[in-house]
Amino acid sequence: SNLRRNISKVSIYEGGQMDKFIQFLENHLGTIECGWNNDDRGERLPVQIAKYSKGPFSGTKTFSTLGLSRVPLTSYVSGKQIWQELIFVSYSHIGNLNIPALLAQVSQMALDSRTAFLRGDVIGPNGPIFDDPNLEALYVSIPGYFPDSFDAFKVDDKKTIIMAWLIPITSKEAEFIRQNGWEEFEDKLEELDPDLIDIKRESII
């Protein structure tokens, strides 16, 4: 794809680190099938968005930001610098929907605030994310459906890129997290084992 060639030319990390990072992504997610540099109006996105040939299970695909990790973000808990990229997993048969725009929008929030998204964060609710009215917010977690090796990519001794998974959740689930904390929510996820890739799933709360 054009994006694949373009990305290879863009040296975001000195000494070919971008190539190594792309290799890390493709080792876990399959080859980059296509990507987005601009939105529907032709305006440049804050980061590139890539779509890969594989997801964690058969019949799934993964999308990721590429380039968010150029900017160090700050943890609002520890004050430390964090470099991160965002991923989104969907079923192949649903197409792209507005997933690239969603990833770009969340990236812009991080860049505007210079604040990293941490495990347990809730973005929204801001109304339905997709056509289905159920899912109205995003939950930030580790990429739990993937091998542990996908959690982070070490660029060098000073810099590690953290992979953050955006999971669509319902407004009831968002409220539960705010009231009870994310650990209790993840305990419920483990207990009930809902299909977090299904954008038509029912609320677990």
C-alpha cells in the first residue's frame, strides 16, 4: 500500500527505529493493508492510522495510530513521561466504520492535553460511537487479547512505547467504572467474559 511505502520513508525514530517499530507491529498484527493520512475532507490527521491484516482471533482486524509516540505525554498519576500508540480491534466483516476517525480524535485529545491515557481511563460517554446506540464511551486497557509481548516496544534505554487498547463500552459500564474503579470492572470482565470486539454487545452492568 502507499501508506506502507510512505511510512517506511518517514523516519520518526532516528537510526531506523520506525522501521523496527513497524516490524514489531506487523509481527503481532500482520501486514499493513491500508492507512489514512487525511480525513474525509482531505485535512491532515494528527497521526497516521494503519489497518493490519490480522487481529487477535480469526475474523478480526486491528487498527493502530502511528506517530502518536513522537510526542512524550505525561502520566497524570506519576508525572512520568509516557510514549504510546492506540489500537482498536474489530470484526473484519464490519469494514472500517469510523474507526480511523475515532483513533485520530482520541489522539488529538492526547496531543492537546499532552496527557497519556492510562489503564482504567474512560473517554466519554459522548453519545453512540457507532450506529448501534449501546456503546457510548471508550475504555483504555492493556491489549489483553494479544500476547504479553505486544504490551510495549522498547525503542532504547530511555524510551518505551506503550500500546493502549481502546474498548467501546456502554454508559452504564462507564458509570460503574467511575463509581467502583477500573479493577472491579476488569474483575467483572474476567468473570462474565463478554466479547469486547462485538460492537453490538449488551452491557454487562
